[in-house]
Amino acid sequence: MTKIVVRREKSNLQDIIRDYTILLNGKEVARVANGAETEFSVEPGKHTVQLKIDWCKSLALDVHVETGKTETLLCGPNSSILLGLLYITVWRNKYMWLRRYV
């Protein structure tokens, strides 16, 4: 089965009771809670993954998943209490980080 797994690092403050929405090729496919992971099946090939919460997003990540393989991604908040206002306004498209698990 070809799938993508998204693991969200546990945060003690930032967004602890809120889920991140996972967008696959621009469409909502799943949600991931603080300190949790979620997985979903995909067609083999290239996909774009992005996270969203309210009007804030992560940068989009292009992922190539081979037939029968699993691609694991890690995510978490970029923001901090002191920089929160900047991250929900000026840097709202970098509110969360998203990267491949290596």
C-alpha cells in the first residue's frame, strides 16, 4: 500500500489543543493532533503536501512516493509566544514547519 504518514512533534504550548489540517494537492485529506501521527493512502507518484490552521499555513512540500512505499513527514509549529503576532500576520505562510523524516 502506498501511503504518507505525518508525525506532529509534541508542543507544550503552541496549538496544543488544535489539530493541523493536512492538504494533499490542495485538498484536505486528514488532520493531525499535537504529538500524534496520521496516515493516508495515496496514488504512487509526486504529490504536494501542506499544513493549515485557520489562515496560517506551512510551506508546501513536494513528495514523491514510490509504489508500495511509505513516505514519512514530520511537522510542528515555527511560532513562539514572543513571535506569535508576526507568525499569524507577516509570516503566516511559514507558521508551521514540514519536512521529510530521514
